[in-house]
Amino acid sequence: MWIADSWKDYQVLDTSDGEKLELWGGYKLIRPDPQVIWNTPRGKEWKKPNAHYHRSKKGGGEWEFIDLPEEWTIHYRDLSFRLKPFNFKHTGLFPEQAVNWDWFSGIIRKAVSSGRKVKVLNLFAYTGGATVAAAKAGAQVTHVDAAKGMVTWARENASISGLADAPIRWLVDDCGKFVEREIRRGNKYDAIIMDPPSYGRGPKGEIWKIETSIYPFLMNACKLLSDDPLFVLVNSYTTGLQPAVLSYLLHTAIDADHEGVVEAAEIGLPVALNGLVLPCGAAGRWTAKSIHES
């Protein structure tokens, strides 16, 4: 498992009975988590949260705000992120992804330090955690998400991270349509990051179901790789897409054209009060063979 254990502004304090107790930059939140199927005793730490998201038996749920600002900022290394509770239990950031930010930032920095210009494509880019990390490492980033509000949010994260003038293209677009147009244009990227949803609809009502859509999408996206690509990262929060599945996807989508190394694993967050690790989805990584040999 790849563990995001370098946070200073974020912690999972405890987990019990379908919920996790988190500390986000000094604010204590209780949120549901389907992985937490155990019911262990809750200590005093669970008392007086700043907000609690209550799951409804009919589906969905709602926030109970006790003492929480409308928005606030947390930091990871030299990155900054604006947070606010919205929609279905989310805060605007997936902190477990920090383990991937660290991984690809190291690759980008090394390439840039050797004089190479690195172009990164971030698909289903949400509020820009990966975009900000890649840009901070020195990459030119194309950020694509279908939701205008998420792209606006991502731009704000870039700005407060000192990247207002960084070479980032901000695009509100359907990722599938964008990839197809980029193939026709002949554009190429040195790295691709994607965090596809489990389910969604395209601009003309097209159904995205990750189990059936991810393979052809990944095959298409990999046509955009440059002749000397650095890495490809695929994240999954869908139960059916286990690390072994992600590994097979990357092997079949990339290995025929580029020599590299494929790794896949669960990603997780340490739980402060018991020393365990909370699983938070999975990630698959393809890295150029030359990077492993250097």
C-alpha cells in the first residue's frame, strides 16, 4: 500500500461504525466512509466536532455545521488548498492523493533539472490537487474537467499556491471529447494523470460507466503520449477496479509502444489513534524504464 503519511495539516484521528474522524487544519470533521465496517469504541476525541455529515437511509445525506467557517485553507509542503464542505460529504480535496503528488513531483523535478520541458495532461482534474503539484514541480499542465465550478476552484488553489502565472491551461470540457480532438490535432504530452469517476454523463447524454468506459478511454488517451514519455497515473475509487485490474490496463494500453514499469497498489491514510491505515482507493502507475534505470 502507498501511504500518504507526510501531512502536517491533515489527520485521520479515528474510525468507527461507518465513519471517520478527521482533522482538517484545526477543524474536526466526522464523515461517512464505506470502508469502515468495524464498530470500535469511540473516545473523547469524537466529542464536539466542528461539522458532521449524516448519511441518510434513503441515500445521500446532509451536513450538520456546528462551528465551521464557510471555507478555509490547508497546506501540504509548499502547496495550498481552499476547502469547503459541499455536495455529497466532500471538502474539495482527497488528501490520500498526496502520496501520488510526491511520486510524480520527483519525476518532474528531475526531468526539468536536466533541461527538459515537461508537458502534463490532467484529466477529470477536479479541484486541481495534481495540477498544482505538477506545476509546482516545474511542469506545463493542461487541466481538464467538465465542471466549470471545479475548474474555477482549481485556479484558486493554483493562485494561493503561488502559481497564478504558471503555465497551466484551464479547460472546461468533456474529457473524452477533448482527448479525441487532441489526437486529431497531433498534440503530445510527456505525462498523463487521470482520476475518472465511477459514473457520469457526457454533454450529449453519453453514459460513462468506469467498468466499460475506462479501457477504451485509456487506450485513446495514451495516443497522446510523446515519443519519450515519463509517466501515466490512473486513480480509482471504484471497488471493482482493484490494483491488479489497473496494472493490466496500463500494461495493455502502454507497453506495446513504450518500455516501462507498471506498479499498482491501494492508497491509504494513517489513522493516528490506533496506528492502522485506512484504505482509500487504488492507483496504477506506469513509469518509463529509463527513470527506473537512472
